[in-house]
Amino acid sequence: MCTYRFGSLSMLEYSEHLAIPAIRWLGIHPTDIDALSIPSVPLTTNDNIKLLDLAGRPYIQNDANLMKQINCMITSGKKCEIENLSILSTNFLTDVFLCAKIISKEVI
């Protein structure tokens, strides 16, 4: 999501033309994992390195919501995939989760 919103570091000279600043994160946020008891897996060493790198970027530091989610992942040491919602119920993702996120405007 960050690559779409802020642009790619490898294509920095084109970021102004390729980035979509208005894009928002609709999906599982790290703060949802415990709140909804979503099955998760531990972060890898590589995940932690990437999170620390993200947390150090100025455009991330200027976004309190993104920093909250990154800090949540670092603190909890876990991650999950949106597919994990199907464990709760076959149609939970489409019939409940995404609808609730859109209605509550809980996007980052």
C-alpha cells in the first residue's frame, strides 16, 4: 500500500507521477488481529527489518495512523493475511468485515 500511496523508492524520480496519495488501506490492520481473534503467524527477521525501515521514513512518521499500525506489528510480533478471515466464516470477509470497514470509514 505504501508503494502505491507514496511511490517506489527504486523509481524515486517518477514518484510524483506514479504515486496515488489518495489511496487508502482497506483490509486487516494489525490492530484488528487481536480484536477479532484472527489467526496470525510470527513476524520473520526480514519482516522486522522492513518494519523498522518503514518506521524510519519521514512520510510514514508524519502519518499517525500508519505509525500506530507499524508499532502494533513490532510490539505484537505477528502478522496475518486477509485470507485468514475465512477461518472465522466462509463469507466473513465479504459479508461482514469489508462492509463494516467501509461503513465505519476505518481505512488508513
